[in-house]
Amino acid sequence: MSNEWPLRSSTLRERSATAVGDPVLRANVGAATDRFRTKRTSALARLHDPDALRSAARGVRGDILADWAATLELLADNVQANGGHVCWAPTGADANDYIASVAQRIGARTVVKSKSMATEETGLNEALAAVGCDTVETDLGEWIIQLAEEHPSHIIAPAMHKNRDQVADTFEAKAGMTERVTEPTELVAFARRELRRRFLEADLGITGANLGVAETGSIVLVTNEGNARMVTSMPRVHIAVMGAERIARTWDQADLVLGLLAKFGTGQTLSSYTTVLSGPRGEDEADGPDEFHLVILDNGRSDIAGTEFAEMLNCIRCGSCLNVCPVYHQTGGHAYGWVYPGPMGAVLTPLLASQQTGHGPGEDHHAGELANASTLCGACMEACPVEIPLQDLLLGLRRRNAEHAGLAERSMWRAWAAAWSRPGAYGASATVATKARRLAPLLGRLPGGSRWTDGRDLPDLPARTFRQRWDAGDV
């Protein structure tokens, strides 16, 4: 699969039109997000005061990032004290180069990976392929989309846009499944058999990190499949790639964040596996890697700190905002064009992807237009376990976009604002709109008009405006 994301080769409108025109995709995404929302509601109903926990988690994340640099230094010191190695990666390319150098040094040919959005961000699989490594995704959803040569469509359920028949088609075409099965248990059994031998062959295991805990130099992996434990224990070298913001100073802080992750993400009380790793295998331990490496990835994150968008660094990657977003519900994740979809992606992508090309927010049209992929309904803010004001951040990005808009667009909006800020001009425009209501059916024939009329009906306008009715005493 090429690492060429569609963010820069197509527009949001084009990608959205493709998604909306695919009824199977819309049905798959709609059913999956409905299930996530139902489970989340059930999980939160079992909590005494979920809003108090959300506020506490927001405070904890804010405290962590207020002392961010020192906490990262403490984590690095303790990882090294535990016998591990630390790589500070300012960019995705730096992370890839370090990991590729480790793979070459140990002579790795087969690499097994657990789910990691950070390595999707850096394009690690392609970098490893360039040095002769066969990289196998071992998370079931990630393996499915790797076989299908696609990108993830959801940050916790990468293949949620596919149904069981589509998965079976992929296994038949790309994984050598000779006897077609479509029952989920049978599909999982097939995947288990195929992936088991890859674990046994692997020289190098790579994971992400849900959280790094500085006081003990540990990383935490939260999963619902046993693959992460295989990835971290069977190969002789383990590399964890952690976004620099995914950190807690103490276990008390980590406990609060981890307690909310499963409830808001998948609607579980706890995820099936919570794995804590603190360096390589000790002399008195029977299993585990001989080497442990932690790659701390910046890749634009430090540039977000101290800006009006800094609260985006509080994100714990639960996916809850995706599951409640009406735009994501209709389009799925591929319409967003990069690693992070949904409301969190509509904020994070312009901040990360733009800075990696030397642009600021608002200067990169391809990334910046994602701020428009929102109805501003506020559902994402209500669903966020750490109370990130996503709606406000989206408005901030739209404001930046407007500052960098072309002269024609800026002139048009200024003229509109000037007219509608004057009572006389506003009243005249309302009168014209009322008189012209009979021409509404012709809108679909105008250039671009069908984009509105094909999918929605224009509201009926009354014969008189509210002001006219008020002046006549009819209100």
C-alpha cells in the first residue's frame, strides 16, 4: 500500500461525494457507530457522575501538559534506568530512520506490528519495506485493511467500514482463504491461524503506546485482542512508538485516563487487555524482548502547545467523537483523507499535516478545509471524555482559513456582512428573497445549484417577512 494519503490528491468535497455515493459503506459505518454509541451510553449509565470524571480527566491532562517537557524527561530517564533505549524523534522521518536502523542492525526480515496510529502518521510500513522488511499488521482490523491496501477508517476500529462479506472477499483474494466463510467467528479463526505463524517468524515487534507513565518508565497498551502481547513478548526486539503527548507523570493520573478510555471508546467497563511494559526482559524473567526501544514522536505536537489549539493535545484517542458525529456517520473516515478522521481529525490534521509541509493552520487549503467537515452541532464536545472544546477549535481553524482566503471570497463575505449589519439592507434582502420564492425550483438548474437541491428541499418562504407582519400588528 502506498503511503500517499488522498489529502493532497483530492478535495474534501470529492472524497465525501464518493463516500456518500456508496450505500454499502454508509450502512456499514452507520451500523457500527450506532453500536458504539449504544454501548457507550450503557457504560456511562453505570457511573455515578460521569461528568465529574470528565472534568477531573480534563484537569489531569491539563496538569500533565503544563509540565510536559519535564515529564517526558522523567519518562526517558526511567526507561533508560530500566534497561531500555530512547529515541527523541522531532519528525516522522526521524522516527522511521531510527526504527529502520534498528531493523537493519538486528537483521530483521519479518516485523509484526500491533495497532499504532502514530506509525500510520509516519508511514513506517513503507520505510521498513524500503530496507527489506516484510511488515505484518496483527490487529485484525489493521490486517484486513493492509490486505485490502487501504488506510484505517476509524482510530479504534480500522475496518469498521467493511461488512463480513467484504472481509471474506479480501481473505479469499489476498490471504489464500480457499473455503469461503462469512461467520465472524470463522473469519477470526482464519486470521488467527494465518497470523500465528507470523509471530513465530518475527524478528522485530512494533507497537504504539496508549500512555507512557513517567514515574516508573512504563508504557501501557490497551487492546481487545491478544496480538499486542504476542508482539511485545515473542520477537527479540520491541519498539514502541509514542506520540509525545500520550503521557502521565504518575499512576494516579494514568488510572483516571485509562478508566475512561474503554468506557468512552468501546463502551466496555475495561478493555480485554491492559498491558504494562517496563523495559526489556530481566535476567530472572522467562519471556519478553532482549531489547526495548521507546520512540517519542513529536512531529508537530510541540508547535501546538501554547497556541489556542493546545487542548487538542489532551486527546486520548478513544474515538468517541467520531461515533457521534453526523458528518462521520455519513462519510466514514476515508473522506477525511489522512490518519485522523472525525471531529478530532478535522482539528488535528490541519495542525499536524500542515506544519509538516511548512505551513501554518489556515495556509494549507488541503488540510484546512477539514474544519468545514462539521455541522458545529456540539455532539463531539459532549462525547469527549476529557472535555476538549472541539467546536471552538473548529471555529478557530475556520477563522484562520478565512484570514488566508482569496480576495474574491473575502470580498464577497465582507459585502454580505456589511449589508446584513444594516437594518435597511437586511430588510430589503428579506423582501427580495420572499418575492423570489417562486423561482426556487430553478435553483437546481444553476451552476452548482443541484449540489443543494439533489439532497434537500429548500424551505417554503412566507409571503410576508416577520418585520412586515410585526409592522401590520399581526404578531
